[in-house]
Amino acid sequence: MIGQLRSVVLDCPDPRALAAFYAELLGVPFAEAESDGDEWVVLGGPPGHQPRLAFQRALNLKPPAWPDPERPQQFHLDVTVDDIEAAEKAALELGARRLPGGGQDFRVYADPAGHPFCLCWD
């Protein structure tokens, strides 16, 4: 092993707002000691404790345009839920929007900055 994953970092125009969305969606606390005002915001415990998500300001971000191959998703997050109907309602109330696609055990959404993620169930 060369190293351990420290954080998954998402570029976005408003790091604090997007971090608040994911804090509520995932139930992960802000790590204020590692945040830098509104330029860099971290969710989760100290390095080495999972999960950790970080958000950095990117004012000129061109978000993915799912499912347009001209602006591909590049990556996405899968979030496991127990009750898809309740989870979808809560995610939409937080500012997510439903995207085309899905399958027998997942639905596709965009976060408020346009990053795709899936709500998955067994």
C-alpha cells in the first residue's frame, strides 16, 4: 500500500452550501478545524476516519450534464438508503433534482451544484 484515501473532493461554486447539503443527506458532521472559510469545507472526522468529503471553491465550474457525453459525470457517489421513497423526498427537499436513468436498485440525482449521485437500495 502506498497510502490511504484522505478525502473525496468536489469542486463547486459555494463549498459551504454544498457541504451543508451532503451533511444533511449523509448525516456527516462538519470538520470546522479543517475548513478554510468559504474556500474549502470538510465533512467527517480527522484524516484516516471515513467517510470524508471536502468541497473547494471553483467559481467557473461547468457541472456534468447527465447523460450528455460532452460534459460527462467523471465520477459519482452512491448512497445506500433503507426507504427509497422517503430518501428521495428528503433529497429533493434539500435541493437535489432527479436525473434520467436508474435501475432496479438505484435512482440518479444531481446535487445542488450539478454533481450526479445515486440513491441505492438492496
